[in-house]
Amino acid sequence: MKALIVKKDSLIYKLLDLDTNLYIEAFVKGKLRHQKLDKDSKFNFNKSNKTKKDIKILQIIPKVGDICTYEKSNDRYLIKDIKERKNDLIRPDIANVDQAILVFSVVEPNFSFNLLDTFLFISYYNHIKPILLITKTDIDENKTIELKEKLNYYKNNLDLEIYYINNNLFDFSQNHLFENKITVITGQTGVGKSSFLNNLSTDINQKTQSISKALGRGKHTTRNTELFYIYNGFIADTPGFSQVKINLKDPNLLKDYYLDFKKLEKKCKFLNKCNHININSNLCEVVKKYDDKEIILERYENYRKFYNEIKNMKKIY
Ligand code: ZN
């Protein structure tokens, strides 16, 4: 029998059976067996240096978002096995996240390109599709127009889906945004995550209220993550990415998570060896496009800043 793990409460797991659509409670069979992994396995994804032992065997603890098989044993349901993970986040503790809705306001707090580029990095690094939701578009019209123009760069060069909402009036029941997906919602305090959820729909208000309550929690509160069914998909009641930083050890890898730069590197003299930094514009297509103002200033400057931060971090060790 196959199920999705929607909640974990110490030893008790809440599962949604994928055939019957019924919720059941299950336990882990003994100490869940050690699974054999190869070095490319997404299990233990965040461990950058897998030891030989890690590669050979690893005790997998099921978590929310896992697809598992389970069986009935005496009068209990037991989780037997879990499927390979698409991604594996630590904080929040959740697996197989499909997409992240990144909530930003135009003002109060002011839009931050630094935070946007950081969130985009985290999303692409974890194989999560980012979706941008811009709130408070009615407070300062000029700022909104200016921001839209800049964000068009992201829309066109990253195929980033962007929604602008005014007073949180947006009917997500009409599109298929959540369908068959596990979604996390993330953003700074004050951008309107909670009111966005409360306005999703009235019939699911009960659920969204508890999610928005969870989103409003202080960042140091630890609580178990739960998946809520919403518009044929699932939303995780977590405050989103709690580690908002670029955790790369090698600055040379940063460019690989810049899909817009990636498209251009074919025209760089040193191809994928080019870091697009400290290089003449006739040797680097990214620098050339930046000089021609085809790449917005913030995007490139943040990239350079992140690159140097990673590089300087490396020196400490
Ligand atoms: Zn280049």
C-alpha cells in the first residue's frame, strides 16, 4: 500500500493512502531498515561529503513529504519503505517539495533584490520551482511600476511565474497553482503571507487559518511540519526557508544556479569555466550583457557579492 506522509508526531505518522484517499496512522517498522545508497542519491542530500559508509548504508528516518509503502501488521500499520526523495530540506524538515511561493511586498517592508536572489538560489539548489507573489501593489504606484519593470527581467530570463496582488484579492481557485504539488510559502515578516492564505478561499478557511498561524510563528519556534490539502495539492504549514543564506563551499559553483547566466555562458570565451567576474566584456557574454544594461544591475551586483562572500568564507578555513 502506498501513501504520502502528511504529519509526524514523535513516533506516530499520519499517512494519506494514495489509492483510497483515507488518512491513517502508522508507525515505523522497527528501526527503519538501512537503505543502500549510491553517491548520487538524493537521500542525505545536504551532506556535502558523503563518507563511504554513508554511501553504502544509511538509516533513513521517514519525514513529512515522503512517499512510503506500508503494511498492516496485527492491528497496526507499519511503514516499510520510503521512496527516493526529490529533495530533502532540514529546516523545515520536509521532503519532496515541488514549489515555493516567495512572498514579497513592494513596500513595508521594501522589496529586496538581495533576498529575492538568495531565495532563488535556495530554490534552484534544492530543485524547487520558485513562484513570486508580490503584495501591497496599491500603496505606492510609482514604486510598483518601477519594480514590475525590473522583475520583467526575471520573468523573461528565468521563466519566473509572478503574481501581483492588491489587497490580497486574487482567486487561486481558478488556476491550478497547487494541483498535485507540495508547496511551501516563504517570505519576510509583514509581507502578507498570512493574509494571502486567509484569502485563498472561504471554504478552506479553517485550514488556511491554522497554516497562517503557523507561518506567523517566531522563527525559533520548533514544531512539527504538517501538510494541508488545498486545491488538489498540499501546502506545508512551515514559516518557509529558515536558513536564508547561500550555503555553497565553492564559489565556482554559484553560476550554475543562475539560469539566466547559464544560457549565456556558451558565448563566454571560457564557456562553463567562466565565472563572469573580473573579466573583459569581449570575453564574457554576461559582463557584456550587464554593460549593455540587459541584465539588471541588482541581479549582477548580488551575484558578485555572493561570489565574494563564498570566496572569503573559504579563506577562513
Ligand atoms: Zn562569462
